[in-house]
Amino acid sequence: MTQWYFITGTNAADRVGPLDDAAAQAHAQRNPAALCWREGLRGWKPVREMPEFAADGATAAPPPPPRGYGTGADEIDFRIVGHDMQFVEVELDPGESAVAEAGALMFKDAAVQMETVFGDGSRGASGGGGLMDKLLGAGKRLVTGESLFTTVYTHTGNGKAKVAFAAPYPGTVLALKLSEYGGRLICQKDSFLAGARGVSLGIAFQRNIMTGLFGGEGFIMQKLEGDGWVFVHAGGTLVQRELAAGERLDVDTGCVVAYTSTVNFDVRRVAGLKSMFFGGEGVFLATLTGPGHVWLQSLPFSRLAGRMFAAAPQGGGQSRGEGSVLGGLGRILDGDNNF
């Protein structure tokens, strides 16, 4: 009897089999986008390319799944440099790759080849998958605040090679090994900086309407999946909290950077009218309920940008604590004025 194996997702746990002919036909009908294998095939084949199932035969163990289907992310070495304006330096072995946001490159060795791909780059420079898979991956990145394209950096030489990525604004770079947090993290939009090849970027949709409207993160957040290293950027200083089951943490909206999938993210109204309207924290606070890990930032970029815009003359702000005691005339004399 022929025995069939199927891969229906991106993780090794998604492999199904062995199945007999009848069960395989039923599984293929339910999962037309899956990959399948049986003895006699050279590798995994799309279900749509198999017009019929083969005759009975002896069984054998299937070959390893193709890259990007549960084979795991590349094992990379790295170090984070700096304090208030950090960057991450990744060390690659021959054949290893790192993926990063377009424009995040700081420097690279000559042996590191860069190639821009359409989508999240989780399957390397070759891209993998069909046109619809690439369009879906690019669409997910677009709605989470990222570029349609990702750059893949591959070490094509001998020995060790380095590539470094810098954040777009002052803050902290957070290194996280996804396998240590259940293989999935939920992050704020536009926080992903770089990661090992094999890590995928998806969408986490906020189903609670109140949380989506007033939680400070909107309805769409980033979902990072895989088992490798990822580097997330946040504003100011980062703090990590581990919450016990049922433990609740109230957070200013916008200060949430990331949390594990076991944490419940919600909002609650500030108690008291005076606190609500004159406390400076708004009407709602974000609430994080354990169990799980959460990461918070001390200076959200929206807060920094708002203060800078309010202080800029073009935005109606006023210069405070600087310039000449003669006011506008003094700034004309010392050249600190724009016309």
C-alpha cells in the first residue's frame, strides 16, 4: 500500500503522514496548496501537480522538507553595539544568510552578497513559492508598515563575514530567539529590523474593536514566527516583564513593543474624570495579562515626533531655552534664522 506524506504549513509540526490512498485523497482535497511525497518521487511536489495516486509499493522515509518548510532558521552569531543609538553586527558562516528591512544596512564585508527580494525573505534570495505566495507575503508586510521588499545578505566566500544593521531612529535593539518564546512573537508595527533567514513576518489582527481603536497599536500588528534570532527596534530604553497567570500590567498606550502569544492585550478606561481628562495619559490604558513575557519602551517614536513637531517653528512651536537674549534680532545677527 502506498503511503503519503503532506506538508500543510511552514513548521515541521505541520507534516502529516503516513496516509493511505483514501486518506491521502481526502487530505489533498482539503489542502490543495499543500506539498506531498510518496516513495518514487524525487522530492516534495505540489498537490495540484499530482493527477492521480500511484500504485501500491513499499514505503520509505521521506526526504528532508525543502528550505522554508520546517528546516529551521540559520544559526547566526551577533553582537549589539552602542547604548542609546545601537546597531547589530551579524557574523555569518559560508552559506548563511540574514534578512533585513530595506535601507537598514550599515556596512558589510565584500564576501557578503546582497539581493533584494519581493516579500519577507524567509526562504532566502531565491524567494521560493509561487507568485500568489510572494504577493501575499508582500501584502502582509505592507499592512504592517514595512516595505514591499526585503534584502537578503548571504555569505558567499570563505571563513567568517560580517554585516551590520542600524535602526532608523534613536533607541534600543532587542535580540530575541523565537524558539525560546514558543516560536511566535507579536510586535508593534514597523519594529522588525533584521533576523536570520527562515524567520517569517506575518499579520496579527486585533479582533477587539476597543483595543484596536484605543490600544495605541491599531488593528494590525506584526507577527514574527520561526525558531531563529530576530532583532526588534524600539524607542528609548527597553524593559522586559514576565507576567504570571492572571497578572495584569497597565501600560501607557504606545509603550508596548512586543509580547508572547500567550499574553492577552486589551484596554481599560482610566478611573476618575479628573485623571481621564487632566492626567495626561488619555482616556484609556493598555492592559497586558499573563502568563507570558512583555517588552516595553520608554520613548515611543510617536511621542518623540510629536514633541519635535510641536517645538518646530514650522509647526507653530516656539524656540525655548536657546538663541540670543535679543530674541529674533539676535538670531538674525548670529545666523540662526531661516527665511
